[in-house]
Amino acid sequence: MAPVTRKARFVHTNREQEEESSDEEPVEEEQEQDETDEDDEEEEDTMKESIRSSFEKEEKSAKEKKKEPITISLKKVCKVCKRKGHEAGFKGAIYIDCPMKPCFLCKKPGHTTMTCPHRVTMEHGVIPAQKRNTRTSLDYLFQRELKAKLPYMVKPKYVIPNQLECGNVRFHIRRITCLEFHPTNDNVILSGDKKGALGIWDYVKLHEKTVYDSVHNCIVNNIKFDLKNEDKIYMASSDGTVSYTDIVTGISSSLLDLNPNGWNGPNTWHMIYGMDLSNEKSLVLVADNFGYLYMVDKRSNKMIGKPILLHKKGSKITCLHFNPARPDLLLSCGNDHFARIWDVRQLESGSSLADLAHGRVVNSAYFSLASGTKILTTCQDNRIRVWDSIFGNLESPSREIVHSHDFNRHLTPFRAEWDPKDETETVAVIGRYISENFDGIALHPIDIIDTATGSLLAEITDPDITTISPVNKLHPRADILVTGSSRSVFVWKPRVDTEEPQSEQLKRKQREFIYGSGNGRKSNGKGPCNDSSDDDDDFGKGGKNKKVTKKLETKFTHNTTKGKGKSKK
């Protein structure tokens, strides 16, 4: 019996141990929960302390900031040299020079722009053109027998279009970059803008205007008429294309595309700036921003040969011009500070006939429009240079005329252009950058210059136009001046001084303007035309003068006709 009882006792003890262990398990779990609760409380306490400390630090920093005194610096800072103690730039109609820099007008030290002798008299330091020597017996007889008996001057009096006739306000949605007259219709004006649109306006009928806003995707730099078909024009753009457009229908075909693969960055994007036509050779010549020239046959509308490097590789060619009397001569200029004369029959890289050196970038270079013997250039060093003869010494210009056209990047480049009606080939027109004070209003005049003497024939202004007028063109047949100022086009005619009743004078002085409805779409920041800044000062407001005195009654009309150009490839 003993073994049995032992066995039973052994089993009983195991059950007791299991019961004891089962009773002890919840106690251990309760202890673990108490420990986790204590840990959570400690973490919460640390979090609260950290939050309190952060709040305290913020309160301290806020108090310290509040305690710091507010100081306003009244020291002048120059925008040119970034130094303190002085200022530079426009103040109303006055330009204040930086004392650390030379004169802004003539680029020479020792004086300021306001006291510059070239500002007081434009012909200062200019050597007038010498009179032509008598070479034939007829010239000798004229000088001896006839000239002394003539009661009048041989050179006719120049008629200046100095009165604002009409305007198309906000004709384009972006600034105007080029202008051109119709070859047969004297009243029709063509204009191109920064967004690639083409505007056509009859300023006599006033309301007849059309805008083709999809001819190009970028800046329209040149417009040339096809003289064999007056309804067709050639256009060169910064999108790298040359188009042949019908101005009646707006249908356009592409003659040349230098960017067939689209935008791949600025290092490979070609922009076309210079363009001119040769009707004798049936050629369209264009030049890009890398210094290359491209030739297109007008008959086949295809490119001839390979591109030719005319200027320094990587430098922009800004202008091309065929000699009107000698079609084999071509004039080019660019960012390499040179204007060059070429023979089209032997057009190769480095084969220029003459290299005309300049101080800075050359905006334009033109042969004289009648004889083709003179050259007129516009340079960014505020100089207009004149060569009296292409057959003489071309190492240095015959005259240098100091003129304000050194512009900022948000303006169309200034270009001095000949008057096509002037038989003496001495008159040129160009806009002015530095403003002048006209009866308390800061205005930017349009200058008519005598290139033979360097004198200022006229400065054309209107109190309603306070914006800069970098694009100016004189009519080839009529006494009319057309200017492109910001997004607007203005027409000027000679002032008529007659004895009329006051009521009739008011009717005659009443000017009529069209007010365009261009939208203000900006660039998306991608592509070659990603500069959204512009000189979009509106007519009669903005600029340096918000308040403009109305001297003449102005009538505004809201009317716009728009069309989309159709492309055909």
C-alpha cells in the first residue's frame, strides 16, 4: 500500500504547484502593467518637459525680438556699383551718374550726363563732312557761273513730321520689334512683336486692322516684302525659322527651319536676327546667333550650300543689308564689335573686303539708300558712326556722333535708319533712351539727325507718349514717321500752321486712337522666349510719369480684329 500512497501524494503535489503557478501568473502580469504604466508616465513627463522648454525658448526668442529696436537705414545705396553713400539712375527726367563710373552718355570720365558737352550740343566734337571737290568741267562751270547767282540753297528744306496724327494703342500683346511699310499702299503699316505676331493696320481707315498671332513662336526680327508679289512677305524670327506669309489670308509656309528637333537648350537653339533680299540674284540671306549666314533660293524655296561663318563663332549677327546700287556687296554687323563688307560672289569665311571696328555691340549697319556709297552704323557705346565713302579709308569713320541709345535688356535695340526720301543721304532717325524734361514731364524724344554735321534737326515728342520709342521708320514716299513704342503704333505728320478759327483748330487737333484689347499672356519660363519682363508701359500712363497733361483732346475707340495665322509646311 505504501507505494500507492506515495504515488498519490506525488500527483497531489504537482496539482498544488500548478494551482500555485496559475495563481502567481496574474500577479506577474499586473507587475508588468505597472512597470509599462510607469514608463509611459516617464515618457509623457519628458515630452511635457521638452514641449515646455521649447515653448520657453520660443517665448524668450520672441521677447528678445520684441526687445530689439527697429532701425531704418537712411543710407543711399548705388544700384550701379553697390556702394553706400550715393545713388545712380533716373530721378524723374534727370539721370544721375554714379561717381565711380564715367559719363553714361559719352562713356568718358570727368563730368556727368547732365553736364556732358554732347548732351548740350550733339555736334560737339563732330567734324563736318567736306564739300565734294569739282572733278569735271561742268562742276567747275556750275561753281563759277551759276551757283553764285542762285537765290536759294541747292539742298531742299527738310520737312519734319513732328505732330502726332493717330495711334493704335496696345495693338500687340507684347512690345513691337519691327515695322515695315507696304510697297504700294501708303496707308498700310506692318508690325511684328516679341511673341511672333504679325499686325497689319490701315491708319487712314483707322479701324481696318488684323493681327495674325500664330505666324511665329518667338520674336519677329525682320519683315521684307516680296516685290514681285506685294501680298507676300518674308519674316525672320528668333524661333529659328523664315516664313513666307500671305498678308491677306494669313497662310504661312516655312522656307527655313534651323531647329527641326525643337528645344534642346540654349547652346543648340538657333535664332535668326539679320535678313535681307536680293531681287537681282533671287536670294534670301539670313544670319543666326552663332555667326553663320544661310542662303535661300527664292525660286525653289530651298537652302543653297552650307552655312558660312561671317563673324566670330558664337557671336550674334544682328543685321544684313545689300548695297542698293551694287547688289554684289553685302554689309553685316554683330556682337563681335565689327561691321564687315562682303562680296557675295566670293562669300567665304574670312574673305571680307573690309572690317569696320567698333567699341561695343553693333546693333545695325546700312548702306545709303540711293548711291550706296555711305555707311551708317549704330553701336552700343552710344555712338552713331558714318563713313562717307566705301571707296575711301575705312579704318576709321568719317564722323562719330554721340547719342543716347545704350539700352537695358527689356527694350528692342535702337537703330539709326536713313530717310529714304532724302536725296542728300544725310538725314537719319533714331529714338533716344535718356529722357528729357519737357514742361515737367519726362519724355523720350525721337531724334532726326543730320549725319553730315552731327547736328540735331528735330526732337519729336508728345506729352501723351511717355514710353521709349526704339523702333522708328520714315515713309519712303510721304512725309510720315511711324514709331513703335512698347505695344503701340503711332503715326506722325508735319505740323500745319494756318490761320483758322479756334473751333476749326480744335476739330483739326482732335486725334483719334484705337484702343486694342491684347491679352497679357506671359511666357511659361521654358524655351528661347522665357523673358517675361517687358517694357509694357501703357499709353498715357506708367513709366516715370503717372500724371500726364492733356494738351490735345483725345478720342479712344475700342475695336480689334484678330486672326490666327495658318501654317503650311
